[in-house]
Amino acid sequence: MQSAMLAPMVTTASLHSIRLFYAAYFAAMGLILPFFPIYLAERGLDVVMIGVMTGLLAVAKIVSPPWVGYLADRRTSGHSRRFIVGASLLAALFALGMNYVADIWWLATVVLLFGVLWAAILPLTDGLSVSVSEAALADYGRLRVWGSIGFVLASLAGGAWLVGGNMGQFPWWILGLMLILALAARGFPSQHLVSDTHESADVKFGRPFIILLMVSFLMQVSHGAYYGFYSLYLVEIGYQGWQIGAFWVLGVVAEIVLMWGWSRPLQQMAPAWILSFALFLTAIRWLGIGSTEIWYGLALWQLLHAASFAAFHLSAIAWVKRLAPVNRHATAQGWYSASGFGLGSTVGIMGCGVIVASGGYSQAFYLCAAVAVVGMLLAWKLPRQV
């Protein structure tokens, strides 16, 4: 059966557009993760409703990417680019709307709609970036690394400015970043078909692809204690605010170094080897964090963020495309995002909340290490040769 593949038409300016998109997208994440709950608290919401609102953003990550990917596979690349622009503009509108709705149900609706739009655009951009990388026109890791840089800068800026009386400006910051996303997407590379035939729409995802989704799910479940409770754990064992921030930044710096220097070799290796080893190091990391209170020990384990996130993601996102039918790449990226960053993160954080309440922070990290070991064993069923 013959197939049609999309080849990106890349210019230097279009690559800068992708870099700008990643920087703005993850800058928004660097504001939303630490400061959205504080913004809601200053608006008078109690802990339960703050949990509901942040949970809606998690639900959006589960539901939105697969459907948007499914629709994108049935449109041209120009439609995808226009969708990202339009979705970013609407997300900007809903972000601003958070400041102007008082009713709790209307606020929940606005938050959910913002989350759906925000979650939908990243997998489409990742799919384009992987295509650019596989065509040897740029390196995915060196494109995506700008997101890590944006995350760090926004987190530091938000902590310096928003906290301490300026939290009402939070939606305006998010609005500005959404507008930057729309501007960046307008400059994305266009794509063209390299043949005039295409695969049947009935082609199904194969067993290796399903295993890859399961492995991604388990990896993100294993991050539940880290993303949900790492800062609280550090507070409990005696660390202060600036020290906690330094530990988080150290992990992101390790991620940046690996993405910049080893992206292409990692993407060219068989997934069984890379993903299994990344999960092994992830298990070691959670065991270390759960049993260490000394600062240099915690700093050492933070360096393994280069494995638990960066190396895993670089390999997985490349193999998502390679293991998916050629006419279902956007759908595949959507399922990868939903299964891992959506469902996996939600299950992990909620499950670890129960474990923390009953057994403490260390027990949650130990459980996450066990989940990573299960993922490591499953990853070994993936292809072992390129």
C-alpha cells in the first residue's frame, strides 16, 4: 500500500516561530502550575474548589488532544496552522474572562474552555517539530528546549512580580502569552505532500504503538509524587522558598542540557533501550528523593530529570510518529499527550494524594518508583532495533 507523507517547507524564520511558540507555551505553564492555585485562593475559592478548577485543566488534557488530532488528520496542514492561531486567540479571550466572571459555574466553564484550547495546540506543534527534525532540517530537542527556558524565566518572573499583591494581573500575563502563541503559529512551516497517494483511513494503530502509550502513561503516573507534592515534601523536611525554587530550576537545567546536546542520538536509537533505561533511572530517582533529606543528595536526584523527562520524551515523541499510520500522525500525538500528560499525570497526582494522606511523602515516592519499574519492564516489549 502506497502512502503520502507531509514534508515541511522550512525557512529560518519559520524555525524561529517554532522556538517562540515553545517559549511562550511553556512560559504559560510556568505561570499556571505554581500560581493559578494562588490566584484562585486570592479570589476567595476554598481548597475544594481550587482542586476542582485545577482538575478541569487536567481533564482538558485528557479529552482535547485526541479529538483535535483526529480532526487534523482529515485536514491539510494549513488547517492545522489556522486552528492553532484561532485556538490561541480564543484561549487569550477565556484567560482574560477569568477576571470578569464571579459565578463559580461560569468560572468553571471559562477555565475548562481555556484548558481545552490550550491543551489542543501543543500536540499539533510537536508533530510539526518532529517532521522538521526527521527531515534533518532542525533538531527537535533544540527547538523544544526553548520551552524549558521559557518555563524557568516565567516561573522566576511570576514569583518576583505576581506574588505579593499583583496576583490580579495573572490572567493578563496568560493573555499576553496566548497572543504570542497565535503570532508564532502564523509563521509555522507549511507542509506539502511528497506523493499523490495515501493510506486508507481504516489503518489501525498497531500493538507497539499501544504499548508505547501504556509506557508513557506509567511514566507520568510515576511522576505523581513529584509534580503534586515535591515542594510540600521539601517544606516538611525544612527547606525554604528560594531553596525549593533552586531544586526545581536545577531539574529543568539538566533537562535543557540533555535536550541541547543529545536529542538526535536519542531519537535515532531503539525505543526499548532508551525508554527502559530512562524508567530505570526514574525509579532510582524516586527512591533517592524519598529517602534523602541532605541538600546535595536531593540535588543529585534532580539531575536525573534529564532522564525521567527529557530523554524519555525525546525518544517517545519520535517513536509516536514512527509507530503510527502515516495518515494518523496528529491523532497519534494527541493520544500520546492525553495518555501521559493528561490521564497519567491526573491518576498519579490523585493517587499520591491518597498515599501522602495515609503514609506520608516518602511512601508516595516509593510507590512511584515501583510504578516506574513496571513501566521499565513493559518498555522492553517495544522494538529493540531501529
